Amino acid sequence: MKFLFASDSFKGTLSSDQTIELLNKAVREVFGECETDGVPVADGGEGTTEAVVKARHGEIVNVDVHGPLMETEHAFYGKLSDKEAILEMAAASGLPMVPEDKRNPLNTTTYGTGELLKAALDEGYTDIAIAIGGSATNDGGMGFARALGIRFIDEDGKELEGKGSDLVKVRHIDVTGLDPAVKNAHFTVMCDVTNPLCGPDGATYTFGKQKGGTPEILDELESGMKNYRDVIIKEFGINPDEIQGTGAAGGLGAALKVFLKAEMKSGIDTVLDLIDFDGRLKGVDLVVTGEGRTDWQSCFGKVMQGIGDRSKNHQVPVAALCGSLGPDYEKIYEHGISSIMTTVDGPMPLKDALDNAEDLYYKGAVRMFRFIKAGMTLSAG
């Protein structure tokens, strides 16, 4: 019997790699020696670069960039082959980089993410995947584009810095200085949101509050974003509000689509393609996946949904081991997940569950494999 282990991380407690180690230990306790394979996975958010690099036996490349407040940050991207690279904006422009008392999307920029991409382009990579979850920004991607050579000009002919408060000041966008390497590269953007750039479902009103935006700040940013949109329409003949995903990452999606002609793709699907998950399913009898909490959101671009759908297409059953279950968790059964078990083995405070996550996960894995072994016995009978 061959098992494939592919679980998401349990945020704040267990990494994807740790779940693989614990599952390997547990399956051998129950089944003895058996064939296993394990691959770290992520859904396009924080940790995606490291998971894909490990799965592909790639290399982490460290780069110094400017953070969301233009402070110096140590970021990184992943080298996957001579042509392929992967990066995540959370490493350069992520929300955790901004102290809570300084969170104000009028002041943050995606400039560092642009620097990170430029570093990869300078090394000659031409097939680049970009994960854009977890941003601290709402600048429409201006900072990102500026790092690649695009200039945003105000009414006095001066170049803007490219932060949220500059959106309302844009009068002209000069793309003549765009890094020429962009034309020879293909960009895949890991994006699971379909929000437009502006409007009640746009970048500002949907995501701005969690980045420190008060109602007054959000109104100011929305006015600026509409101005930015109108300049793009006037100068490029493209309306970002008519393109799904342009509101992602505070409008970075718009810059990626308009200036880089990037392809928007589901985060988990991109990751599974990059690690050749379908190829790994050959000869597998059972896949084990999981995540920290499973609920209705798990069906929308998350690891379990992606793993389940791919496995279902290859007629391979999937069992899940999760930290907890939330509202409508059972909807995940529609995506190829055959069974779910939780790691907790009794009522307990959340802190106790987090503090003992490794032990609980291991014991839960043993219980799960015992059930699987019992099922095999029934089937044989």
C-alpha cells in the first residue's frame, strides 16, 4: 500500500514538513514498513515559496528590499530551475512587517515586491510565479511598478513615491522605463479573489480595514483608486474594474494585469502544478491531507479543496486530519475528501490544543490509520 502525505501547515504550530514527519511515524506504527511519499504544500499565501522550493529541490535566494514603510527588509525568492522562479509578496510587503500602531494603508507601498521581482528578472528568470496574499498595502501596485521602472506623475510633472496616498495625485503614467526583461518573461499570479479594483467589492473597501484603514482613510483611498483607474482607462484603454482579481493585494492585481500582462491563476492549482502533484499520484492508494481548521472557506482555493479535486480526478481516495471543524465543514466532501478526523481528543482550551499540537497530531494520525486498517479488514472480509 502506498500513501501520499500532502497537508497544509497548521498556522502557528505545525509546518507542512512536520505533518509529513509525524504521518510517516504514525503510519509505520500501525502498518509497519510501507511505501510513503510526502510533499509540502501551500495555497499561495505566506509560506508558498518555501513549500514549492522544498518540493522541487530548489534554492532560496536572499534579497534585501524595502518593506511596506520603505524600511530595509531581508526578503527572498525561490529558484526552481534555470528559467523558473517563485516569489511571494508577503516576504517583501506583508502585513506582519508593519507594527499595529503604524498600520495605515495611505502610507504603505508594494515597492519591495517590485524589487524582489526585479532581482529575479536580473538573474534571467523568464517563468515567474508570484503569490500575492497577505499584503499590507493599498497602493494599486504603484510602488511595485515603480521598482520596475514605471513612473507615476502628478499634475506638476513630479514623480510620485507610489504609496496609497499618491493614488489621488496620479495624472500620467510613463511606462517607457519599464524593465525590458518584462517583455521576455511570463508571469503567473497566484490569486484566489475575484474582486475588481474599485467599488464596494473592490480592493479598498473589502481588504483595507484589516490593513489599518479607518472609514475616513478608506474613503480617501477609494477616491484615489478611482482616479488611478480613470488614468489607466485613459492612457491604456483598459478598465481594471472589468477584470477579475485586479483588486487583489490592495490593487497589485491591477498593476500585474495592466503593466505585466500577467496570468491570474488559483494559488493552490499553481502550487500543485509546480510540484507535479498529479504525477506524484501515480501508484498511490491513499492521500492524507489536512489543515488547522476546516469550514466552508476550505472549498474556495484552499489546500484541502485542491488536493481533493486533483485526487478525485485520478480516483485516489483522500483522508483528512485537521485541527478543528467549523460551520459547513462537510461541504469539503464534495471535493474528493472521503473522511475527516480531528487532532483534538477531548474538550480543551484553544491554548492547550496549540501548545500540544505535535502530540495531538501524532495521536490523531495513529487513530486515523487504525480506522483505515480496520476498514481494509472489513473490505477483505
